[in-house]
Amino acid sequence: MQTDSLFYALFQSVPSLLFELLERDPTEAEGYQFASVELKQTAFRIDGVFRPPEDTPDAPIYFVEVQFQRDPQLYRRLFSEVLLYLRQNPAVEDWRAVVLYPDLTVEVAEGALQEFLETSRVEVIYLNELGAMAELTPGLGILRLLIEPVETVPEAARGLIERVQQGSRSAVDTARLIELIETIVVYTFPRRSREEIAAMLGLSELRETRVYQEGREEGREEEARSLISRQLTRKLGPLPDSLQAQVKALSLEQLEALGEALFDFAEASDLEGWLAQP
């Protein structure tokens, strides 16, 4: 199973999962952005970084490492990347490192760094110690599903989908979580078709409902809007509130067009001109 890409999709879609894992208030995730960060002039790339909102610079930044295979160099690589990131970003004052393992047997002891690992800035989490699936929130249940025995994955996934549907989430969040559950099952049974997986999980009828379809469409718009906003900020720097509001009001079709056009932008006035077009 391609755990790296799965975890990336999970944390990018539902940032609050990290805070649930750390037994913190999930609402603290509001405004955080999860992304892969390349360190300048090095061969290092940090696969998972939760960066806080720009208006709360004092909030901690979280470095996340997912490790499903034994790696004797993991901690040396992780701390090297973290310290290099801090050197290149001197404004960062607070940080945490989170390492996720399926279970204790995958972790390789690192005596030379033991004092670093025992600090409050580092937390190691074993997914098999999260508890029984039925006792977890649906979000943590999805993470627990990644290490569920193959023979019990279908039943566990159906139970999670039922709990997600019964919750008080928005249609967007409901559709997003169900799609993540389905994706995990697809990875678990790579020889099954999407149609077979949908039948296994009882999703065929659900997908026909208006609420699910609207939630899925709205979710696509939110993801596109978030992606375009990040690209614009990277290209043009922080945007004025007035321009941000105009971008947020764009339809999915308009966002897709903006995604193609922004590569030719050099300054904020280019964006203003594009938005002013009829």
C-alpha cells in the first residue's frame, strides 16, 4: 500500500486529523496548510509540514514523518531537515515533530538522539495503539483503517461510512471522508475495480443522492480555490483582502481558467486585470 500518498491526501483534506492524533482541540487546525516543502539549495524535501495561518505566526509549525518500514536513518534525517528548515526560516519560533508508525516493531532505536526524542517537541505515535475502531472518531478511524487486517477491512470501512453519514458534518466533509475511506479500500484490494469496491462498501446508491453529489461538487470547488490561492500567493506574494474575496467568489470553471492564466502573471495588477475581464 502506498502509505505516503494516502497520508498526504488524508492530512491535506482533513488537517484536523493531526490535532486529533495529538489529543488537541481539532479546531486548532483552522487555517493550517499541509504541504510538501523543498529546502533551498539542498537535496532535502520535507514531505509533511503543517504551516500555521499567516495571521498567527506564533502558532507552532508541525513536521510530520510517516514511516511504515524500518529505517535506521529516520531520526537523523528528520532532525537534519527540521534544523535546516529552522535555519532557512528564522521567523519560526515554535515547532513540533510528529512521527507516525503502524506499530512499535517498525521503529529503529536511535541512542545518539534519545535526548532529542524525549523532549516535548517530539511525539511518536503508533497507530495500533489508537484503540478499537468503534471507540475512535471517524477521522482517527480512517487512520486506523490503514493498518486493519485485510480480511476485516470491508466491514470496518462500511462501519466508518455509516458513522460518517450519521454525523453532523457538512455535505462537503461527509463526501470527502467517504472518498478517503474508499481510496484506502482501493489500495487494500488493488485487483478489484472501482465498481466492485463501490458495491463492497454499499456506495452505489449513496452516490446517486443529491446531498452526496452536491457535497462532492462543493468539495471540488473548495480544493480548487485553496490550490489557486496558494499558487497566487507563491507567485505574487500576499494578496489584498479585496482580491482574495474576488478569487473566493469564482466558480469552479473560472478557477480552472485562472489556474492556467496565473502562470503568466508577474504582479498583482495582472490578477486585477484578469478578474476585471467580462
